[in-house]
Amino acid sequence: MKNVHVSVCTGTACYLLGAAHLLTLEEILDPITAEHVEFSGAHCLGLCGREELGKPPFAKVNDHVIADATLNKLLDKVREELGLETV
């Protein structure tokens, strides 16, 4: 199984609009999945000014930008990138 990198924007706008909650992703991953996920907070991903991408909070799973990010969206993308079934 390959590794997946998750980066959550913790810039002011993203943080206030829900990124703080996204930082709990590590806590809800099952142990096998967690082994293959590299997780980090990013001071700012610089995506808020790009309206075509959507609204904050933003996160990236590998090179895929997730706008209006939720834990479910992140989990689904992580599972997809790992080749696991999504719930």
C-alpha cells in the first residue's frame, strides 16, 4: 500500500472555518490506514484567493485540493488514494 500525505491549512480563515476540527483526522484513522498517512498542518496553503477552487477550509490529499473540507471528505479521499473502499 502506498503512502498518502494529508496537509490541512491552518491559516486564519481556514482555521476559523473548521480546519481546527480537521486536525483530529489522525485520531479517527484505523491503525492500518494510519500507518500509511503522513499528516501535517500547513501555516497557509494560499488557496483562499482562488475562488475557482471553492471555499475554505482547504486541505490537500497528495496533490488533490479539497475545498470546504470536512472529515468525511478527507477520509473518503485518503481511502481512495490508498485504494480502499469508501464508506
